[in-house]
Amino acid sequence: MGLSGLAVLGAVALTLLPTTSIAARMRGVTSTEIRIGQTMPYSGPVSAFGALGKGETGYFRMVNERGGINGRKVNLISLDDSYSPPKTVEQTRRLVESDEVALIFSSIGTAHNTAIAKYLQSKNIPQLFLASGASKFADIAQYPQATVGVQAPFRYEARLYARYALAKNPNAKFAVISQNDDFGRDYLAGLKDVLGDKYDSIVTGATYEISDPTIDSQIVKLKASGANVFVIAATPKFAAQSIRKAFEIGWRPMTFLSNVAVWISTVMEPAGVEAGTGILSTAYVKDPDDPAWADDAGVKGWREFMKKYVPDGDVHDTNYVNAYNSAMALEAVLKACGDDLSTENILKQAYSIKDLELPMLLPGIKINTSATDHVPVDQMQFMRFNGKTWDRFGELQKGD
């Protein structure tokens, strides 16, 4: 090879050096692609939640058809973990070590996100908009590279239930059915925040495992406690069982239902709409089934998205609304990163969101984060099931 050939090679090498050094700093990123990963329960006891991953995959397909983000297509690799924390760890390691993703986005479950947090920190991988309302993820000392999802934390939600019940009846006695993991314990912590020293004397609790076939015996026990307030801190299958069994045994306490289980098609109808009438919960998103939003531009946009990008999705399932919100929030963060998609800049942008309005959040709710606040949404509105739909009432309330 002559000197001229060497000179050309040298010029090419010099041209590639900056790009190569930037690429080394930006894992999962090329000039044309951003690779991100997540785990979802596409199988197993809460496979209904798999709708979240399907919706988010559809959202980034839409983004890519429109040219991607700052010229890069988003490749969301969504793997099944069967809602099993050990499987979540296994699949997350695959995403990080084999697929070399830039970040983990919206993986579902409290115990599951807890199981992978230390590993992701050791690999310097952001854990963004995780699909759990557990308040523990707001602890920046323990989870410095995480943001809570685009949902109000469970602990905040439970505080609102306790305050509402006490306002209606200062002598209220509580019964709680909760999942025996961090998800369930967060609701208990929220009740304790409000009830304080009285907690042990006025709260009767019962738990279940996600492998349990039925929780009928727990509901019978809770009725026997004499409680006049019933808090259901359960995922959809067990929430439906709780509502149905309480109705069958003639127990009619003031009932609060975790807002992860308010879906009409997968919870309220299987439980029996008569059994669910009058139950209270909270909302932070627009319910597409609510006639109040029939002409709302945000809901119309979401329906168009569903029709084109998730055509087989159940438009009555609010998981798809949550998917739309979470994916839109991540899109905003990645757009703000510009061409610097290093871990450091991704986290910087994730922790400096200012008054971001998403079309499917209730009016007045805006997403804000900072270096000292990793909770994007902290407001909710009460709602009551009327036998057909959920009726919202009252002002937006904060649970912090």
C-alpha cells in the first residue's frame, strides 16, 4: 500500500475516532438506533398486565414510523418474565449483557424491580418509569437511578383512603386484603401513616400469595373482624374474587379498591357489577369509557393510536392508557437528550422534567421531577363505581 493509501486510512481513522468514543460512552445507541429493554408478565398469574408492554411496543412503532427520536429508531426489547422475580433477573441480565440496552423502561412489578435494582446500579443502567406504584422507589439513596412510573404511588393512594374513611366515620375499623409482597405492604404503610398509633387496634389484615387459587377464606375472616371499611390492595384476579366473595357473604363495608384493579372488563364484570356498585377508588388518567371524555382531543388521539398500532388491544383496558402515558414520558426524556444518550445525560433529563402535560392524564395533573424528587405523579381524584362506569368526584388530591 502506498503513502496515499495510508493517508486515506489515517483520515478515515481520525474521522471515526470521535464517533467511536461517543459510542463507547453511549451503550445501546448507534447512529440509527436506541435499544431499550423491559420485562413484562405476558404469561403467568397476572398476564392481564402484559397489555402494558404491548401498548408501549405499539407506541414506539408509531414513533419510529414518524422518523424516530432525533433521527434514531427506538428498539424496545420486551421479554416475558411470567411475573416471577427470579425470571425478571434472568431476563434483565440478558437485556443488559446480550442486548446491551441503554436503559430499562417500565418493567412491571414491585418485587421484580426491587430484585433487579442493585444489579442495574452496578452496571450503571437507568431504571426509568418503572411499572410499580411502590413509594420505596422514590428513596433516592436506595434507588439513585430509578424513577417511579407515571402513576401515583400506592402508599399515597392508601393515605387518601384512610383520610376519606375517617372523615366519614371517625370510629372506622379497617379490614385489608393485601398481596404478600412489597406491593401489598405499601398500602399497609400508607394506612399506618394516617392511622398512627391506632393502626394495630383498628386494622385487621389478611394476605394472599399470587399462587393461591382462591382467597375466599381470607374474606370470611375479615368480615368476622367487624370492620366497616374494606381496603382491597390486590391485583385484578384477586380483586375480583374479593369483591365477589364479600357480596356473596352479605358484607357491605365502605370498600376501597386499588387503582391497579379498576378495570371494568377484567375486574368489575367478572366480580359482578352489582357486587361492585358503590366501591371507591382513585384515578389519575382519563378513562376512555367515561362519556365525559367523548369529545376530548387526548382521548381521540389515544383511540386512533390503538386502532392503528394495537388493533387487537382491549380499548376498555386502562393498561393501554398507562402504556401510552409512560411511553410518551420516555419519549420526552429521550428527545431532551439530543445526541447525548449517555447514562449521565439520560438521568439528568429524567430528573428535570418540568410541567409535562400528557393528553391522557386528568386535567391539572402535570409531570414534574427533580434531582430530589423522582415521583412524576403525586395527584389523584376519587371515583365511585356506579354499576356501569366509574364516576369521578371532588378535587385533585395529593397523597404525600
